[in-house]
Amino acid sequence: MKLRFLVLAAGLVSIPALVAAQQVALPDSAAQPADEGLTGSVSDENEWQDLGIAIPAFPTNESVATAAEGGTTDALGRNVARVVFNDLKNNGLFKPLGPDQLPAVAFPQVSAPTFDIWRGRSAEMLVQGFVKANPDGRLTVGCYLYDVALGSELARQGYVVKPEEWRRAAHKCADMVYSRLSGESPFFDSKIAYIAETGPKDRRRKQLAIMDSDGANHRFITNGQATALTPRYSPDYSKIVYLSYLNGAPRIYVYNVGTGQQTLVTSSTNPTFAPRWSPDGKWILYSMAVAGNTDIYRVPATGGTSTRLTDSPGIDVGGSYSPDGSKIVFESDRSGGQQLYVMNADGSNQKRISFFGGRAATPEWSPRGDQIAFTHMAGNFKIAVTDPYGKGMRTLTDSWQDEAPTWSPNGRIIQFFRTERGSGKTGIWQVDLTGRNERKLNTPVDGSDPAWGPVLP
Amino acid sequence: MNRSLLIAGIAATTLALGACASKPKELPPEPGTTNTQTTQGPTQPTGPVPGSQADFLASVMSDTVLFDLDRYNIDASDQGILQSQAQWLGRYPNKAVTIEGHADERGTRDYNLALGERRANAAKNYLVSLGIDPSRVTVVSYGKERPIALGSDEESWARNRRAVTVTVN
């Protein structure tokens, strides 16, 4: 699973030899580097223009065979550009043109673009890159971002990847473009764990599955013989914590992605559910019902003694750490219906924050810390956000049943699942913080309980 | 909410299932007239095996108690059903049961798991209050994962908010 990711950013001091050699082979682009030209961030409320970005196929210096998709470095270069194109298209901020709509670019032009041609195509931004096969079988992918109007280079990076991980280079390139143009943190090079659903409503088969943020590299982890629910990737992607009815009763298991082994998170005979990781991966937050009463507990991820954090006679369930690990937002029906509460990480100072009318459930603290996403149940089930003090609540979706939000690593996009009235069919959707860019993710079968992991290192 | 009608509906469904069961060999034999309406007594040789799940279904008012939205209290009609279950458990002191707690689809997943657990425990606690040894009653929550009524309407949701008693040995 190890991937070599090397940044070719201009001005980087300690450049490994392999990459340095390639940078020598690549002259600086003829374009003058822009100073901090494009600034500002994509705020929640502001319209962001549909920025025209041209992304022609990434040429290769020499087309040779590769194990990556396409079979040759020439075909791979087109596939890499397609992935970059789809990433940027699907986030709703940009209006890119991809390699299938654009003329090919010769290898030397990658670092010396003919800006007039692109001006003629009304492109405001230009993403070019290259693919090279290395003697050791790995691939080097270069990625350049140019401002066409200014005729200048805005950013560049290079990545050395194993052939089977070529898509990660494309995601890193898309992340570079997105970050440079939006001012936001990257998020494309990340993965999602979720529950794949098949079968009729009363006998739904539910399997743990994983995929890349764009739906590629899909893999089923469990075979569906035992119902699996509510997965969460550990912050380092080495484990997935999830609920399974493996031995007939709901229990939380920690699945090791590398070894395929799994262990129970506690030895208790009580049902355990709603597992969550702490941001540092050292703790697992979970809910446990004892004699019918559900409270929230914390246990070291490596096992050991659990600490009870809540003790109300109501249902206290779920929970999500603030990014600094100091606080937990959770849901409780202690005041009647489900509402959101915030407490310190040790369980002290529990305070209700949701006073929105209706019920509020499944809170998830944004990785940026500034927002909490949750399910707002008021007639329909809607995805909504609020600040950590319960102020500034905004509804982002409105469908019959949307629930279980999960944040993109940069806290700008929320995935959730939508259930169809009647049929019970489910699908994973995402929406950005403006609420305007909503789309369904392509999964091989129905999907629910998405859990978005962090950006890969 | 017309709870008693709904319960009657469930009971009727259960009996109907029992009646159908006379044809396939592998299914439990039909309950016959044994403990349903007449008081003829268990004289038919084709009646359910005493202490079996079929016998349980034929003997009790219902295997299912229903709950109002977000509630888990045991009301008067639930008490009658659970009393009939307790009587059966009294007749077969070596038998154990599992109570399966369920919620309707109009709730979030984690909360519904907790709610199903709460409902199953409420039913268990009532059985225990009637003198049933708690070690004979296990509970499991399926949350909203196993509906029996498939519609997305009030009637279906009412039928899915339930605790179902199943014999386990």
C-alpha cells in the first residue's frame, strides 16, 4: 500500500535524486511565475464563477508498456487527464474541458504552453502534465497549472507512483489545481468506507465496502452474510471500525485493512454500536446499551478499559470529536426527542446546542472545526449544518429521507445517504456547503452510511 | 392510533401463517384448534410439539407487542399479550426466548438500534415482573434493519415498531 509521493514544487529544497533529474529534464515553463495572483477562498455563501479550465491529455516522452490502465504511458496520460477532469468537474466549482474535447499537446509544450491557442478556446486556466516510465517500473507524473490570461505558471507538482496507484497521482494533481484556485485544502486523494446494499427491503444484504473518493478502486470487505453497518475509517486508513451482526447480536469490530483480521472493540456481552474514531486515532467512541439504556463510552483503540462518558436515563448515542479532540458532539433524547449536545472529551459540561424545531441527530464535527453537520428531522429528513454553539443553522438538502452526513477532508463537502420512500432503495449523495451543488455518487449497488477519510499522505 | 386493531391484525396473520403451514413437510405442523378459540383441549395428534415455536405461536395471544412513535412503554394490550407469553413460559420452565426489538424506518440508524434495544428490554422487564427468570430472556435490537411491513406509511410504521418474542431452544 505504500506510495511514493514526491512534490516537485518549484523551490523545494531537498528534492530526491530521481525527481531532481526529471526536473532538470523539464525546463522551467516559459511562462513567468505569477505572484500570489489568485487569492480568496470559496466561502459558504458566495457564488463562485464557473471557471473554464482546459485539461488536455498528458503526453509522454516515450510511449512504453505499463501495468497501469491503458497499457502504455501514452494511453495512461489520457486516463490521468480524464481523472483530473472528472474530479474538477464533479465538485461543481469549475467548468473544465477534458482530454476528449481538446487537441493533443506535444511533450515539450507541457512546460511551454502556447497560450494564444488556449485563449482562443476561452480557457481561463490550463492544466497540463506528463507521464514518464521510470527504469524501476514506477511512473512519474508531472502536473502544471497555468493562468491563460496572465500567461503564467501558478503551480506545479510531480508524483512518483507504482503503476497500480496511478489514479492517486491524478487525484493529487486535481487537488493541487483545486487548492491553488479555491484557496481551500485538498480532498480528492482520499477514500470512503460505506455500506453496499442489495436485495428487497425486508431482507436487505448489507456489506462493508470501500472506494476512492471518485468511486474507483471499489472493493467489498465483507460478504454480506452478517449485516454490516456504520463504518468509519481510522485516520491513517489502516483500520475500519464498524458494526456487524456476525454472531447474531450487534457488536463493534475493528477490521485491519492490511491483514483482513478483525477484533471486538470490547469484550462486553452488551450490544455496542455507533463507533467513531478520535482525530488522533487513539480512542474509539462507541455507544452501549445496558439493560436497555444507551450511553456513550470511550475505549483505547488498542483495547483496554472503557470509560463511560454519559449517564442520562435517555438514549445518548453517536458522537463526533472536534478536530482538536477536546470536545464531543453527540445526540440524546433526554429532553424528549433527539437533540444535539456538546460535552468535553471527558464527559463533563454536557450542554444542548440544537433548538431548531424538529429533531436533530447524527452530528459530525467538520475537520475544520467551524461547523457541525447533522440530520434535521422536521417533516423530511434533511442534511443541515450549524456552528458548534448551535447558531447559524442552515439546511443543505431537502428530500424525503437524507441522513448520516460525513465531511470531506477539507470540510467543504458533505456526503450522506438518501433513502427512497416506499422502495427503501438507498444511494450516496454529496452536497457542498452552498447547498447548490448536489449529486449522486456512482456505486455498483445501493449505498448507505458513507464515511469519508482524510487526505492520503 | 388504532392499536388494538393492529394487534388483532398481527394475530390473524400469525394464525393464517400457521394454517398454511400444514402443507410443506419442513414447516411446523398446523396448530389446529388446540388453544385458539375452542376449549377442546390438546387431543389432536397432529398438534404442535409441546414447547416448540409452533406451540408458542399457537398458545399466546401474539408473539408481538407494538409501540407508539418513539415510545417504549408497555400498555394494557401489550400486557395481555406478554401475560399470555409468561403463561407459556410458566408451562415450559426449560424454554428460553429472545425478544427482538425493532423500530420503523423514519428514524436515524444508530438511534433506532438504541430504541429497539429499549423496546425489547421493556418487554423483557414486564415478563420478569410476572415472575419469569431474567436469564431465560435475551434481547436483541435490529433497529430499522428488519421491517415486516414494507410500505412507507403510518400503518406500516406502526406495525414495524415492535418487540417480537421468539423461542430459542
